[in-house]
Amino acid sequence: MKFGGTSVGSPDRMKALIPLINDPDRKIVVLSAMSGTTNSLVEIANLLYADNINDASSKNEELRAKYHNVVEELLSEEVYKKEGHELIDSHFEYIRNFTLRVFTKLQEKAILAQGELISTSLLHLLLKERGIKSVLIPALCFMRIDKDGEPDAFYIKENIRRELKKYTSETLIITQGFICRNAYGEIDNLKRGGSDFTASLIGAAVKASEIQIWTDINGFHNNDPRYVENTKVIREISFDEAAELAYFGAKILHPSSVNPARENNIQVRLKNTMEPDDPGTLITSESVLLDYKAVAAKDGISVLRIRSDRMLMAYGFLRKVFEIFEAYRTPIDMITTSEVAVSITIDNPEFIDQIAKDLKELGAVEIEKDLSIICVVGDFRTERTGSAPEIFEALNMIPLKMISYGGSPNSLSLLIDTSNKIQALRMLSKHLFN
Ligand code: ADP
Ligand code: ASP
Ligand code: MG
């Protein structure tokens, strides 16, 4: 059971978790940092990178004061409050120490880990005060990524199982989402929103009967509720469909979090902590096909267009193109080709200039930035007729820069300017779902 930032976002919300986790079923509870905390920690880290010690210190003290208030409201008895205040001070003294030293990526990762370390300790303390038995197993004892930043499934499985063996009679186990160690044993993390990923990695490692992601909305909606009104919850969705939507921007799930569940065929349930009786969304290996099921959008996309007469009737050309992306460890999202040109999108622009420079050896190169991929999930099996006209009808006022169809039986993707994204999502909602 993973509870996200808003689900632990205030003392009241934390107290409201108790009835959800306090039953005889053995479970592992994964917590995010309280909402806003990781953003504040990122700000502190950025100030320290900029050598702005004063602002970093005052931001740190501001956050410390906020947490002392949380302790006052969360706990009732003096002994537990005292323990809570000491805990908060130890974390913020730890962060304060970084203002006195050279600041590097290593320190940044250590600072970012504090949010989850605090939220789990606070819940553990609250349960102790209420007389509810729980164990806190530190994620840093078992969660690990390898040299490529990918989770080390074998290490995770061996180590969490060893930890769990110490507590075979306990039913309520708490741990941190998001944080991990890297191949060198240093503190690291699974990237922003990574607590969902923690939950599914743990679920897979312990062969859980179900992975539950508790958040602030009653499941997967058919469009992005941040931009579109009247979105509707989808009750059942397949791993493939959910993975596609998460990858293409549906913030409710971290993009990598479907994989471990799918590989181990463990169902995932998305639930709303504010409405725990609502059934939410169930993600399994099967689901009913619908013409159109949902839409999501991913920003920060750049396209590289390579044009070369050498491509005409040639073989091996694309290999040379792909090798350049591989050399810069830059994954490709979308690709379309014609006989003499190929367009490729990426979401990590870090090496875009170097990639373009190398591609120029192969042909003329053009770059365009500030783009979004719109992903429509539905029934796009290639033997079907009649799928997709509503999509083009909906978007007939919006320039389409690339279309990807036939790559997957359950999705169609389009590339547009980010400035047209909200309009595109709204028009798709109107034409596909209402
Ligand atoms: P948590 O802190 O619990 O991890 P997130 O903010 O990461 O929560 O994810 C939940 C949010 O995702 C929702 O409040 C909603 O605004 C946003 N969201 C974006 N797309 C979707 C979608 N298709 N379905 C549901 N929620 C979505
Ligand atoms: N606290 C982390 C973040 O804000 C991880 C998470 O919430 O999933 O990104
Ligand atoms: Mg999240």
C-alpha cells in the first residue's frame, strides 16, 4: 500500500490512514514525503548549488518550523511529542550541516531523501502512541539501483526478504518510497514521483497479492483532470494501457511503475484516500477493449529531423542514426520515416546539440523544441477499420507534427506544439468521450 504526498500531507490526513492500514492482513506501507516537502528540499539544494547559504538556511528553518507544528498536531502525549520534536531537529540539523561544506550531487540526494525519512518516522511514532504495533524497515537497507540507474531486482528481492524474515509475526511494515542506494552504496532516488515505483518493486519482490497506490483521486481518469473538466474514472485497465498512459504523462502513476507488476502478474489498484470506499481503478493483464479509453500528454519533447538522399534504397542507415542516440544514452520516444527522411523525438535534451552535430555527418538536420506527445489509448489493432477518424476530427485546427500508428495495438500518438496541448486535450475529450 503506497500513500502519496497528499495522503500524508497533513496531521489529519496521517491520522486518517490508521483505519486503512490497521487490520490483520500482513502489509507493507510505502510512504511519500508530505506534499510540498520534496519541492522545498529541491529548492534548498538549488540554493546551496548557487552558494546562497543565507536563503538555503532560512528555507531550511522555515521547513523545520512547519514540521514542529506537524508534530504538535499529530501527537497528543508529551513523551511522544518530545520524541517527535527531537526527530525533526535531527533531520534539519543534518540538512543544516550541508551549508557548511562543498555541495555536490551526493549531498543533494541526501537532502532529497529527508522527506520520506521524516514522514515514515512520524507515522511510526503516531502508531506507537496509539498502541498499534508496526515496524519501520529502512528502504536504504534493500532498495538499490545499478550503474545504469535501473533497479537491481535481485538485490532488492534478497535484501527485503532478509529484512522481512526478522519480523515474521508483524503485520504492519512501514518503509520509505522514492529513496534508494546506488551501485556505489550512496543515497540516491528513483526520480520524482518514484514512490509508486518503490511500491511496485516491493510488490514484485515479495510476490504481493496486490499493489495498491493510494492518492488524491479515485483512480485513472480518461483525460488529464488538471486541464480538462468532466473527466471520468476508468474502472478497469490493462497493464499495457496503463503503462502507455503513465509513460505519456498521466501523473497518477510513475512511468516505470507498471513493469514490475506486469512481469509478476500482480494486480494494481489505484485508490483515493479521501474516498476509501470508492472501488478505484484495477489494473490487470486483461481489460475490455474500447474504441477510445483515455488520453494523456507528455511535455518537454524535442524532435530531430534528418534528411538524406543517401537513405534512398539504402540499408544500415537507421542503424547509424540509432547508434548516435545510443552513444549519448538518449532514449527515443517516437519515430516516423519516409524514404529520404526520419523524424525522431526525445524527452531528454541534455545532449541534443552533440547528437545533432553527429547526425549532420549523415544528412541535413533540423531541431524543434517545446513539443508535446499526445497519446490516445484505445483499440488500434491494425486489422480494424474505422478507428481514429474522431481523433483527426477533434484536432483539425491543430498542426500535427508527427503521427505514430501501428506501433502498438492499444495506442496512437501525435506530436504537437506544447502551446496547443490544453486545447488538444479538451477537443479530444469532447469528441472521444462526451
Ligand atoms: P501522489 O502524490 O499521491 O503520488 P500525484 O500528484 O503524483 O499523487 O498523482 C495524482 C494526480 O495525478 C491527480 O491529482 C491528478 O491531478 C493527476 N493526473 C494526471 N493525469 C491523470 C489521470 N489520467 N488520471 C488521474 N489523475 C491524473
Ligand atoms: N516525494 C517524491 C516526490 O515528490 C516521491 C513521490 O512523491 O513519489 O517526487
Ligand atoms: Mg505521484
